[in-house]
Amino acid sequence: MSDAPTSPRFSAATSTRLLDHAQLDTLCADYDGFLLDLWGVVMDGAEAFPGALAWLARRHAEDRPVWFLSNSSSSVVEMSAGLERLGVRREWFAGITTSGQLTIDALLQVPEYQRGGIYLAGVGLAQQTWPGEIRERFVDDIARAALIVGVGSFPQEELEQRFAPLRGATDLPFLCANPDRVVVSGGRTVYGAGMLAELFSEEGGQVSWYGKPDPAAFRVAQRQLEARGARHILFVGDSLVTDVPGALAARIDTLWLGATGIHREALGAEFNGALDEERVRSLLHGYPIRPHFAAPGLV
């Protein structure tokens, strides 16, 4: 692992600097704005992580803005309310960009998506707070649908039954409002709608992805931070599949958290516990990208 100092300008990382908890605030002092994933960084859907809450409170006290970027298929309004229920105070973050909100915007603004029935593939609980003009188009029968929207997450054993209706509908456009393939929710590893979208694509269907790792989603959030005065932004995420590749493609310095998210089991780490350097090196070797920094989790 490299111990090179941080750079004031983005440059692609060829190696990853491994940090312990005590070094996090020193790293963060080099940045004036922060872009954070939610699941695996701040919370797991059931509870917020104490270390992340403490970290957010310090950034707020320093008057350095935090913006959340999540692959949740919830609207921004629903996501914000959910965070407050978990103890994430509204004043601790400047705003949120969600895959769900990006999908909502597409359904309302893209002409070819403004007509016909919408079949929800996945678990659509959060979609009950989507705008009424979208909800009134939801259909239970995929034969009545003009397009498919992938949402939510579900137990791994439900994959086949949830994909079965999609097999004969690969002529329909599929909008994926949660690109995550795997999510840790309430301590359990479950599939996200991205798994359905991936299978749909493998069957020959056309998928439009909204959210990470598309660098466009990062740029939407980055512009919000820049509008609040941030010029040197650090992204914090837990996924080597969606978070890190997207941030690097958007040319944002990246801190990867290994012991609070989806790669914790592969690293053999306790929750927010110390990372083994050799295990980190071995895991990263299997991916074509390198985050600038790695740490167990926020504190």
C-alpha cells in the first residue's frame, strides 16, 4: 500500500493507501466537501452506524457540506424522512441524490417514458411515495405494461420467481432504479433490482441504468456540492462494483470502506474493525480499479 500524501487535484490511483480510524480526520482535513454512499457507509437500512453519525456531526460542525448519493429506488423526500427516523439529522447533510429520484425525473421528462403501464420488477414499497401521475400507471400484469422499472431489494431465494415474468418481456424497455446487484440490509445480504436488470440484459433486453456507477449520477451530486463552495471533494463508498468505479470515472478522489459494507465478509473483518493489509490487497487484485484510500469505516 502507498503512503503518498493526498494531491489537491484528482489523479488516478495506481495503489491504495490503507488508513486506520485515527487517520481519517487527517485525511478529511484535505477536503472541503464530501459525497457519501448510504448503505454500507452510513447505515444498513435498519439502523445508522454510530461511527458514521459521529463523523457527520463533525463535518457539520466544520461547516463542510455532505451530499448523499444512493442507489436506493426511494424518492429524495422518502429517503430523507427515512434517514431522520434512523437518527441522521437533517442539518448534517446538504441533500441527497437517489437512483429513484433520477428514475422519477426520467419518467416525467422523457417523452417515450410518459405513456403506458409500468410494471415494477422487485419490491416496490417505496414507490408508494412516488408522484401520483406515475403511481396511477402501475400495473400488476406485465402484459399490460409499456415499460419495466426495477426497484428495491429482496431475499436471494426470491430471484427466480421475481425474474420469471420478465423472461417473455425483453422487448420492453427496463429502467433500473436500483443498480445494486447485492445489498447488505438489516445485516443480511440481499439482491438489489440491479440483479434483475443484469439478467434481463443477458436475455437480450435493453436496460437504462439510473445511479451508480454511471458517472453522470456523481456529477449531479458533485455540482450540488460545488454550488455550496466545495472545490476539493472526497467520495466515500463501500462497493468496488458501483461506488468506486463510478467515482473514479467522474474523477473524484475516493475512500473505500471495507468493514461496514458488502465486502466485509470477503475481508474477514469485524464490523468496522481493523482491515488486514494482505486481504485488502488480495481483494483489490480481483478488480480493475483502485480507490485512493481504504479504511474500515467512519468514526
